[in-house]
Amino acid sequence: LPPLVSEHTNLSRLIDEMSGRELELRDIQRKEEQASLLESGGATTVPAKEAVAKAEPTIVQVALELVFCCVSLQTSYVVWGMMQEMIMSTEFKPTPHAPTGHFPSATFCVFSNRFLAIIVSAICVYWTHGSLSTGAPLLSFSPCALSNTLSSWGQYKALEFVGFSLQTIFKSSKLIPVMAMGYLLKGTEYKWIEIGEALGISLGIFIFSCSKSNFVGSSLSNEMIGFCLLLLYVICDSFTSQWQSRIYRDYGKIDQFQMMFGVNVSALTITILALILSGELSVVVEFLSYNPNALYYNIVTAICSTTGQFAIFYTIKRFGPDVFTIIMTTRQMISIVVSNYMFNHKMSTQSYIGAFVVFSVIASSIYRKVKEKQAKQSSATAAAVK
């Protein structure tokens, strides 16, 4: 997935950090503006009527914005997942170096996503800051760029061995490695209820993955390779988000576009080197010359990946992490339904039970976090009145 918000990595915790970062940057900007106005003898307050007008959009406007966010996120990521599966599972025209007709390089899929993302993020950084400064040394982005590249590669490669439904459900298991990385890298402590939720999700994934219908082929070696690739994906993805949080903490005023640009510069360098050193570049060029549809699929995937990133930023900024989490959880369900319909996958009763356990725990976690946030807001309001 895209490098800044690797999909659903302990969604609530990661997005809470992002939301807090957004508020922190806004507060810094507001203080700088006030200091500048004081120096010039200007006023530091906004007229009351103007402030109220800005703070209170109409119900219709809010509803339209929410619909826009839902449609943008669902479209971007449902199509993104569908195109991923099409790239890795379609039997294209065989070529001399790819006689099976399967797309020969998961690394190239990662490269195509990063290539478009680096162009878009560079434009955003230049538009916002007037230069291509990342706000931190490029070398500091390298660890999370490498882990992000490995996680994306593992996600694509896994589809050669496991079904899309298992891959989608397995993403929810990132909760445990995220907690482990958070503790190791930042000393973050977790509540027992959070640990219990992580174990509950893991149980559901175990039930789901025990069904043979979720694997490509029935050999034990295929199952083991598929599981190892999924583990590579979730572990590296968990490291990525925690390292990015560390960059935000260590280097201060960095926004999401600078993070995207910094990570993508390093990731693009890594994928280019991997394509050249592995000899896959010439194989891919030959394959695309025989199968131009494969290039089209990669382009659509890259576009959806990029538009999805901006939909994530806007949704979190406008509606907060809880609404975003609910939208993306339903997206997982829709993706599984679409995949089963488009590619004629069959899910066993055991798979449905496992999926039910996973999504039930996620829904319970969302509800708990919403109630906790409401309680905090009520306490803050009561304290302000006193």
C-alpha cells in the first residue's frame, strides 16, 4: 500500500497519531501567524461572525462531504484491490521469459505505485512549501521506505499462493505486530482490552485461514509460502507506521506530503535497484510488450493508490479517525464480496465464521473508542465550565 498510511495498521491508534499531528501543525501555524500579527501591530482575533460561519457548515454540506469521502475511499480501495488480484492471478499471453503467462514481477507493481506517488507528492510539497524540502534528512526515511517496499512486495506476491479474501482478513492481524513495534520503538504501553481485541482478531484469522478454500493450490509448501509472505507484509507494514511516527517526533514540523515524498524517493530508489539487480526489468518490459493490458492494470492500481491516499488525509482531517475506521472496515467487507463475485471464489462456512469473529471484534473496538472519546470530551467540557 501507499507509504504514508499503510492500509489499516492498527487503524485507530495510527490515525489518532495522524490526527494529533494535524492539530499540532495547525496550532504551530496559528501561533506563528499571531506572532507575526503582533510584530506588525495587527489584530490577532477573527471577527466573531466570520469564525461562526467557518465553524458551522450546514447539515447538507456535511452530509455531502461525508458521502464524497465514503465514495472516494470505497472506490479507490475496492478498485485497487480488484486490480491487484487481476495483475497477479490473470493468465496473460505467455512470453519467452514468462511461459506461464503470470505477471513476472511483484517488484514492478510496487515500482509503478511509487512512480506515480512520487510525482504527485512532489507537486504537493512544492505547492505547499515552495521547494522540495522533506523537512528531514532523506536517509532518515530509508528504514521505513525499505520496510514499506517489502510489505507491498509481500502483499502482491502472496496473491500467487493465497486467495484475496485471506489476504484482506489477514491485514487485521497487524494489530499485534503494531503493538510490538510500538513498544520496542517508542515504549508505548497498551491496555489489556486492546491486547484482548488483538488476540480476538488473531483467533478469527486463524479460524478463517484454516479453510483450504483460501489457498491457491492444495500443497503444504504453497500454504507455508503464502503464510510467510503475509507475515512479511504485516510485520514490515507495522514497522513502517511506527518509524514514520518516530520521524514526526524527532524532526518536528513535517506534514503528510513531505512524508509521502521522502518515503517515495527512497522507495523508488530501492525498487529500481531491485529490478535491475534481479534482472526482472528486461523480463517485465518483454512481458508488457506482449500484454499491454498488464500495463493498464498497473496504471489503474497506481492511480487508485494515490487517490486513496488523498481521500484518507481529507477524511481524517474533516471527520476524524473513528469515521475513517468505520468506512475502511466496511471497505474490507465490500472488497471480499466483490472479489468473490468477480473471480468466482468460494468461501466455506468456516471462513464465514472467522470473518464474522474478526469484523465483530473490530466493530466492538470502534464502539469502545467512540465511547471513550465521548467521555473525554464530556470531562473536558465539564472542567471548562468549572
